[in-house]
Amino acid sequence: MAASYTLPLPCICVVAVVLLVSPSRALAGTGDPTKGFKAVSLNESDFVLQKPYDLPSAARYRFHGGVRQLWVLSSDKPHTPQSNTKPRTEFRMTGYDYSSGVWQFEGHGFVPSGTTGVSIMQIFGGGETATTLMLHVYDGALRYYSQQVVEDNIYDRWFRLNVIHDVDASSLAVFIDGVEKLRVPGRGGDSHYFKFGVYTQHNSSSCMESRWKRIRILRKD
């Protein structure tokens, strides 16, 4: 029997839905990108929220039933008064910044239909750019930056995301539901960390939202 799960939806650009998780969806993807990796220990203090500086956290973030729900409006302020960046509600993972080795981000994500023009996950730190990886959502497709498609039809479904960064080999791999979807070179840089949530990009919707659960950071010894 399908399990029913309902989330509060404060974002003005989406309507209330009930998510049905079928057995076939739960078993989607048979690969295990985490094989050979060891998960690090994460505490709630490792999840540092960046949100519009003039709003309380509860105005743009909810944590309910193990699901982290983040949303932002295109009209919101940046995360600090001094920042010239676009609005965001993101988690910056702390405690595990890295400059070498092989590291992995794992999370189960959900993007409601209507959300577009937004980054939902990134690896911060690059050589000539601020980031080594950004995964954007445009019109229902998950993309490497605003370039090649990583996964079509990303809306309104839970998907398992695994991102592997081999710093020494300067290589990145992205897996969706256990299937490798992207492999690209790294972008240099001497310090990196993972972020996830919603960060406004170009041609964005008025409201952007993503939801996450089962977040892990892993590394190879």
C-alpha cells in the first residue's frame, strides 16, 4: 500500500499536495555510489542556515518529520546586508571543509513544480569561479549550472542525489537514484564545502522551494 506524506506548503507559488511514495519509486536505482565511502558524524550544529538577513529562520525554513523545507522569494534580501548576491535560503555544511581527497554529498531531494531559475545544491570553492559545482533547476530539468541536463522531469518527486568530488583527480560525478548522470572536470580551488537549499539564479520564479531529507557527507579513507 502506498504511504502518504503531507508537508505544509508556505511558498506562495505552489499549491498543497499529498506525496505518494510507491514501492517502485522507493526502489528506484539499484546502484550504490556510497560503496567504499564512510559517513562522517553530523550534528544539527553542522547545518548552518543562510537566509534573508531581515527575516527569522521560521519565515523561510521548516524542519518537520525529518524533512528540511526551504523556500525563498525573488524579492527577498540577500543573506547579509553587505552581500551583493541574489536571495537564498541554503544550508552551508560546516565542520567538514576539505582541500584534498574524495568526498561525497548524499541527500534525498524534492522540487515542487513552478520552481525555476534556482540552484538547489552546490560545492563552494573554485579556482577562477566561486563554485566547483552548481545544480540548477530550469523548467523541470536539473542542470549542470545552466548548461547540460542532468535529469529531466525533476518536479514533484523524491530523488536520491549523490555528488562525488575527487579533488586530487579534479573530477566530479553526479548520480540520480543510483545512476551516474554526469561526470565533469573539477574547477580547482583549495577549499570546498557542500551547500543545499534554494539560491536564486537568472529567470527565476517569484518563489523557489526545495525539500531535503537523509543528508549525509561521506569520504574515502
